[in-house]
Amino acid sequence: MDNVSKEIKEYGTVKTLLPEAGALERATTYRDKKIKPLFTQVKNKIAAMAAQVKELAEEVEKWKHKYQKTKQAYNQIQRELDTVREEKEQLFDEKQQLKDVSDRYDRVVRVLGENAVDDAVQQDIQEQKALEEKRQMEQMPTGSIHERLTWGARKSEMENQQRKKNKIKNRGMER
């Protein structure tokens, strides 16, 4: 087989490798002593090559499977990278907006003075806290009945106080 491979490489064609029959040699003797051993040798070489082909085909399938897994991992990483890029763009935009707000804040501090701005900010914080407390007071708690009853009593008391204030205001307008 090595000779055949060598000939294929050198000449591109295969020469006949059958041994010459002797002048007075019978066909059965020629077949049994020369052709059958050569045929068996060729058959064994073909079987060995078929086994190698099978092994190589299995290895190719393993590599294909590994390639598919790697490709899927690559695609997943690519999708994650795209997501990260989008987040980066959003963060960049947000950073730009915050920078603009910071620049405006610096201008307000420069124009009004730091104390006036701090006082205004503290007043706004207090107003926000008061609004939040008022919203929480207006929402009925989801806890026990005792908590709900306590909330109802406080709510009723606050509404009564508000009505009294409104009456006093209205009396002043009537005069």
C-alpha cells in the first residue's frame, strides 16, 4: 500500500502490482500462492483504512459538536456585549444629563449664594417628607384589623379638624 501511495504521488497512476506467473505454473497454484495472499493483504489494509475512516469521522463529529458549542457561547457573549454596549450608551446619556444638572446647580449657587440654595433645598426636603407622610396616612394599612381601626380613627379625627378649620375660615369670609 505504501508503494501504491508512493506511485500515486509520483506518477498519478497505479501500476499493476500482481506478480508475474511462472512459465509452467498452474492457475490454481498461482491463485493459491500469489493472488490469495496479496488479496488478503489488500483486504486487511482496506479494513484498517475503513476503521481509520470511521475513527476520523467520529472525531470530525466531536469537533463539529465542539464547534457548535463554541459558536453558541460566542453568540451568547456577543448578545451580552451588545446589551452592555446599550447600557453603556444609556449610562453615558444619563451622565451627560447629570452633568448638565450639576452645571445648572453650580450656576444657581453662584447666583443666589450657597446659604440660600441650602435653605431652599432643606425646605423642599421637608415639604417632600410631609407630602409622603400625608400619602401614607391616606392609605389604609394592610395589616391587622386593630391597625385598620386605629388608622380609621386618626383619619376621622384629621378630617374633623380640617372641617373645623374650614368653618373658621368660612365664618371670616361671611363677615
